[in-house]
Amino acid sequence: MGTNKKTLLISSLSSELGKVEEYLDIDKNIDDDIEISYSSRYMMEALRTFEEEEILILLNSDVKPIIIKNIHDESLIQLILPIKTY
């Protein structure tokens, strides 16, 4: 996952499926770009808990956890730990 200006790139590479990329429009409150690696399985499990179309995905750096929040219900929060890639 990486940010660039007003775009979020979500990509995945699998020997069975090949490479998949999805671009999403985002609102950012900082100018820095972030690249972060994480388990796609954990991300999908976290996203399945939300019923709304709009959620908050909070990224602070490539070494801090990803926080996913429901916009309308503050009691639903998911946390995904990044994976170190060298």
C-alpha cells in the first residue's frame, strides 16, 4: 500500500494470481508519501467487519500499525501490523 498526493495504491503479488493493483482517491492531511507492507489476509478480515462504504484508514509511517475506523461508530476499530520488507 502506498500513497501519492491524492491517490492510494493497493497492490498484491501472488504466484497463483499474478499482480493486482487498485487505485483509490483519498484525502490526506500530510504531504509525505507512505509505503507500507502488510498481510492481505489480515486486511481483508478487518475490512469485512465494516458495513459502510466509507471508512477511515489511518497510516502514520511504514513501521506503525494501520488503524481502520468506522466513520459513524467509534466503537469499531481494527488494527493491522505492518510487515518488514527489506
